[in-house]
Amino acid sequence: MSETAHPASTSATTAPGLGVLEKAMAVLNLVSAARAPMTFTQLQRASALPKATLHRMLGTLVREGLLRHDSYNKTFLLGFRLLELAHEVWSDFDLRVAAQDELVRLRNAFDESVQLVVLSGEQMVVVASEDAGREPQVASKVGMRLPLHASAAGKAIAACLAPAQQAQLLAASLLERFTEHTIVDNEALRAELDLTRARGYALEVGEYDAERVSVAAPVFDYEGRAIGAVAVTASAAQLDARRAHSLSAELIGAARTITHSAAGQPMSLLAHTEPPAAPTPEVHAIGEARALLGEGPVWSPRDNALYWVDILAPAIHQLDAASGVPRETPLGAMVSMVVPMASGGLLLATPSGLMAMAPDSGRMTLFAHPESARPGNRYNDGKCDRRGRLWVSSMDMGAMANRGNLFRVDPDGSWEKVDSGFTVPNGLGFSPDNTRMYFTDTFRKTIYEYDFDLAAGRIANRRPLVVFGAGEGKPDGLTVDAEGCLWVAVWDGWELARFGPDGRELMRVRLPVPRPTSCCFGGADLGTLYVTSASVRLGSQALASAPLSGALFALEVPGVRGLPETTFAG
């Protein structure tokens, strides 16, 4: 017995602090396991420690931040220092180990080089690489520094940083020109980062190397902070911009797998399987344009034309009824809404504010900016009531929950926030008798109904009208027909849905794409239903089964006509 007891005795002698450490850990475990904060008396009874010893121990643990003392209730709780220590453990965690399997899988799936890039101070550093071997000249070597402004990985990371950290990083970055395509203007770079955050991935086309294309998705830590990126890189001959966009869904999925991050979930990655065929009006695709995120169609009787936007490949699209030929006007910054103005030209929603675009020169001037105090938000859908006031929504650039607002903007540029707490606010519409307004939060899969006072420009009594169930897709943009029924584009649902004013489903119209985004009535008699769609975050397989994704569609439903849209009165 003496031989087995001797080593323990020696250990206690050589490590006199070990017993104190064990007792302190026991106290921390007691507080952690308790269902409610513990008093001193409860801790003494549970630990069986002398009063004086427990007093000293608790004082030390509180002083070091491992415990907190609630003087009002005279209880002890776990301290915030534990969270700080946990964060340090995460920061030191070798992401290369976590990422290895995903890097190999992506390299094999794409047959292209794949890199893991991390943010180290103010540097973007390649810490792991799986090279396809076919074109070693485009591979990024481990240890290589990448420029923030001219690499997909750098932009993917910077776009998701907190505003203060992003501003500090941009201030310290030298915007060196590498090729003719390199972004060297601060405002242009900020617009590119806004676009990247909204997409959920970054694209680099010949900005660092004229012969190279790269696409990257951010990697997050356990608190949702961007700490790295996964990038696919290849020669421009192998990876053009269209194919790069198609790789984004799988790349984002890999980034989430590496960190178990749920960032960006409101915009889904996987399209639902194509539904069974059903009788439907004939649907026609118009033109060759394929938008990343087509949105906001509006018919202008003044111009005898349809307008809509591509939010993520920023452009205004116009379809002239006379010629039937679509026209595209690329923009340098994200645009999420377009409406004709009574004073001429167009009103656009950009992250920098609501901009009035002159009809001839295209020159843009700031009209109003309700979200100026929240640079992390962007505008989304908008529509005018029949007095010509604009109702426009906003959302977080990365679709963070409950950060969106709804504004009313008057013709003189004044505005008022009328509701808040939305995540992905979308379709707007008004009943034919102007007593109800409809508004969608796509994230909550809900179409809301308000009481609407046209004369006062007021809404009240928000309540759900239609709630989509599991597997039904998500309601996106909407319009109201002459009978007061709602037509809703169903994201990830391959269809339009028509609902009566009471919320009862009346019909579904099958579409050849999984992600219709919005709809409106147009044409001389308002008998044509136009539908925009998206191709963003659809993988190669999904795009192969739905090659018209991103197109504009037109169809006619017998006996159904729309209501005239009102021009903004400003």
C-alpha cells in the first residue's frame, strides 16, 4: 500500500499549487452546472471548503474575470473572461486541418486550383493550396500575400468585416494597380465590397493577373466574424466569369462546412427539385440577358417600356414595347430598384441612397437617403402608391436578421420610417380600393397585410395574410391584379402563385426556372405578366437543368389584367 501511495504523496509535495487549482476548477464546475446563480452559502455547502478558503478563491476568480459577482442578488455566475479564452482557442485553431478535406474535394470536383486564405493583421495570406496541376502558373503558393483590393479572397474577407475593422483595413491598404482591370478608387472598391457582401462571394477577373480568374467565399469564426476565404483560381481560358458564378454555390457550402458557419443562410444555396409538369399558360423568355439577381420589374406607360434591374451584376434593363428589343445599362454600383419619375428620368435605389438619374445624360444626383446612418444596410424592393409616394424597404447587406426597415419617401424628398424588424423585405402592392397594402418578408416566408390610408400615407395593423409552408419555396416580389388578387414570385419554387384578397390560393403557374424573383403587369392593355428571375448561387448542375435562369419571362393569363403602376411624383 505504501508503494502505491508514495507517488501521490511526492506529487503533492512537488506541486503544492495543484490542490488549489483543482479546488478552483471544482468551484467553476459547480457554478457552470448549476441551473441558477449560486450564493456563497450554496457554494460552501456544495464544495465543502472552509469559509476563509472559499472567500479567497472566489475573490481571485472574480478578479481574473472567470466568475462574476451579482452584488444585488449576492450570487456568483461564470465570467466573460471564459468567452475571451474560448475565442483565443478558436483563433489559434489550425484552419488548414479543418479545410483539408474540403480543399481536396473542391479541387477534384472543379479540376482547378483551390486555396485557403486567412486574414493575418492587414495581410491576406495563402495558408493552404490544392493545385490542379494542369496549369501550375496560376496556382497561388503557400505563404503568398494577396492584395485585398485585387484578389477574390481579399474582397470576400474584407466585405464581411465589421464596418470599423473594414475601414481600418482599407485605410491601411495601398490600392496598387496590377492590371488595367484593377480597382484603384476607394469609392469603387467600397461599391465592389457591398456587392460582394450581398452576393455572398467575391469575383476577380484579371484584376491581379490579367490571365487569371478567381472566385472566393468567406470563412467565418464561431461568432460570425470573417477570418479567411476559400478560393478557386484558374486561367481565364478555363474559368470565365459565367462559370465562376456557377461555382459559387458549392464554394459557399464548402466554406460553411469548414467553420460550421450559418452566415448568409437567408439566401439559399440549393434550388428545390423541379416540380412535376402541370397545365400552365405558355411562358416565353425575352432576349438573351441572364441576370444574376433580376428584380423589380415596373411598367411605364409614359415610356411604353418595362424597366427592371440586376442587383448583383448591377444594371438597369429596359424593354421597349415598340421594338421588343431589350436594352442594358451597366452601373458601377449595386442597384436594387428603379421607378420612373414624374419630373423625368428614373429614381434608383443604391447603397449610397435614392438617386435621380437624368433621362438624357444619365447623370445621377442624390434625392434622399433614409438609411444614411446605417451603412451596413442596402435598399431592396420598392413601389409607389397612387398618390406617387415611394414605399421602399431596406435590409442588411449580408441578410442579417431583423435589421431591415420600411420607409415612405414623399415627392419632396422627405421620408419617414414606418415599420422595422424585417430580414429580407420584398414584394409590395396595394389593393384596388387603396385600403390595404401588402408586404413580404421572404426570410419569414410571410406576406403581410396592413390597413392603408391613402390620403394620409399611413399603414397600421400588420398581420400575416399568407404563410408558406415547408417545401413550398419562399414568397418574393409581388403585384396586384385588377380583381385585387396577389401574384407572387416563389423563390426556389419554380412558379408564380395567385392568392385572393383573403389569402386563399387560387392558382399556380409553372415556370422553367427555380428562382423567379418578381412580377408585374404591362403592355398596352396590362394583359402581359412579366417575370424576372435569378441565377445567383445556382451550381453547374442546377443551371444545366434550368439554363434560362436569370432571364425575363412573359406570359398571358386569360381574363386577367393588371393595375396601372403610378409614377413617382418627384
